[in-house]
Amino acid sequence: MIDTLTDVLIVGAGIGGLATALSLHQAGIRCALVDRANQLAPLGVGINLQPHAVRELTELGLGDELATIGVATAELIHYDRHGNRIWGEPRGLAAGYRWPQYSVHRGELQMLLLRAVRERLGPHAVTTSTSLESLQEDEAADAVVATLRDRVTGEVRREPANVVIGADGLYSAVRAHLHPDEGPPVRSGIRMWRGTARRAPFLTGRSMIMAGCNSVAKFVAYPISPTVDGSVTINWVAEVASPEDARPADWTAAGRLDEVLPHYADWNLRWLNVRELIRASERILEYPMVDRDPLDRWGTSRTTLLGDAAHPMYPIGSNGGSQAIVDARVLAHHLASAPDASTALARYEADRREPTAAIVLANRALGPERILRTVAERAPDGFARVEDVLSALELEEIGAAYKRTTSSDVAALNSRPSWTPVLSH
């Protein structure tokens, strides 16, 4: 077991980095976090937490708080752009998992994790306005030395740690250090616009819907807040084919109403006014759907990657944030139980690299999009019975495509032993 006095430096205080800090603290391992942002604020829009991630956060003691900020998603349903049902399946508890699937605001989730980190690790556990300049491994000292720069004062300091974890996202400085010849993110040819608005609940009030297909235009919507005074916060995502779009991948970039709205001019979902929902959004974000090629190794004997820094993926299976949380738990488990840091990181990578690479590649196949495009081609004006448009085998393929983008089926997750380390003191 690693000495509890060993420092672990986590670069990045997003969902993955904060979950890692909480998991290391639970394992009795000291850690510190640094983040480039001048201030950690509740930014972003909606995110889904799959049952395998909710289990891990529950075992960190955050289950009750999650329930107060999120919506326990009960079903996922696909429609065409006219509102005709194509396919659906239960999700979370309704699918037989012992843990729910939650739809939450990404910023609220990050703030929940940040509060827990500051309460458990101390108010100064996270240092903001700090960028990673370089890493140098010192085998003689059993350490890796991080050169950090204060982005406000310009002051540079060297900070030795037993382990450095890169949880710093798509443009990870740690990943760039480990893999300096890697190129830019890989584009899918799809552009996404995202936003939120307060509106009356639709369908069951716990439904996640996907309509259309992103070879032309697709629309995703789901509630991310409990109902208050008859309304909920609805998160929406518009996906549109945009193969020539070369704008940079900046998830905080502002989107324009006049760019997204025309793609939905003739849509009619009946139970959800897509155009009105888009117009009602206070802020619209835009972002190209990108990922990176899977790596043949994540790190070294002292340094590793986690979350989007390790395996950025398309949001086809609503699984990116969930996989980061699972990474955090597996890594902390091995750091607590392995005889040394090098063995721990090797075991972590052996457990997580290939499964997450498989999800990245499965998401590149765009999940059930091939079948949804078939519906649009065969029935452009809508249909009365989906069985007149798709065969039983084609309908089954939609569910099979989603299974390829997750890492836990019901029985496997419900029966798997806990990753929570059993402390010897």
C-alpha cells in the first residue's frame, strides 16, 4: 500500500479531477489539485450520469445530494422529426439497475463535488489560476516534479509529487507532455449547439428524447432539474451535419440563434416545441463533435491520464463524464492497494485503457444513427407504424448500438464488488 503521506498532484479540477480527489481522500491518500481557471464556477449545460457512475458517487457519500439536484431518468426514446416513435428503452432503476441514471446540470455537479472536496480535504485543496508548464521524473527521488505557473502573478514553482494525474480535459497539458507529437482533436463533421430553458415537463417528466438523425439534423432533450412551480430546466442539444466547419473546439464558445434555428423550421414533435425551446434559452453554446484517437499507453510509472485527458469521446452514449468518475475510483483503489505507485498506475491502465478505447471507437460509429438515417430515408414524411419502416432486426440494432457504448450491463454492475478501498487503519 502506498504511504498515506505520499502526495498525488491532480492537474484539473473538473468532474474527473474532483472525483479523484474524493476517492483518494477516502483511501487515506493525500492529494492536491491545480486548475487553470481563475475561478471554478457552475458552467456548462446538462450531463448524464450513468448508473455505474452514480454507484461510485453514492459510495463516496453523495447519493442524497445527487438526488436533490438531478432527475432520475426513466426512459430513452427515439422519434423522427415529426414526433413519431421509433424505439425506446427504460433507463436506470427502471431498467433494473440498483442505482439511478441522473440527468443534471454539469456546473451544479461540479460545484457539489467541489464543496465535498473543500469540506473533506480542506478549503485550500484546490489551487486555481495555475497552469502546468512541464513534468520531469526523478527516479532517484521516487518522484515526478511538476513546474507550475501562477497565471495571475507569473510566478513559477516546482512541486514534487509521488504521482501526477492529468485530469485536464481535451486539451490536456499532461497528455501533451506525455504524447508531444499528437495532433489536434479528430472531427466528426457534426456541429452541436446546446442550451437550457425553463419549461413545462414533457412526456413522463423523466424522459430523454432523441429525434431526427445527425446526417441532417438531430435534437436531444431531457430535464435536468426537479419540477418547481410546474416547470423544469430542460437541456437540449442540436446536432447538425457540418463537414466543412473548421471552427475550434471550445466548449464555452457562444452559439448564434440564427445559425441553429433554421435547421428545425419544419419540425413538429407535438409534445415539445423545439423552436420555442431554443428561442427561450438564455445562452446558446456551440461545439464541434470531436474526440481523439485511443492511445497505446496513457502514461509512465509516475504519471497517468484520466477522463477526457485520457479518452475524450463523442457524446453518443452520454458516457464521458461517467467514465471519468469510474476512472477516478479504479485509480484510487489501485493506489491504495498496490505495493508501489508504478504498480498501481500499471494496474489502473490495464483495467481502464482498453475498455474506454472500445467506447471511443463504438461512439465513432455514431450509435444507432445508421438506423435512424434509414427511417428518414424510407419515411421522410413520417409514418403510422414503425414496423412498416424498420424490420425487427433493425429495431434490435438500435439497442445493441447503445450497449456497445457503455461499460456495464445490469447484472455485471449490480453484482460487481465495490471499488471502495478497504483501509488497513
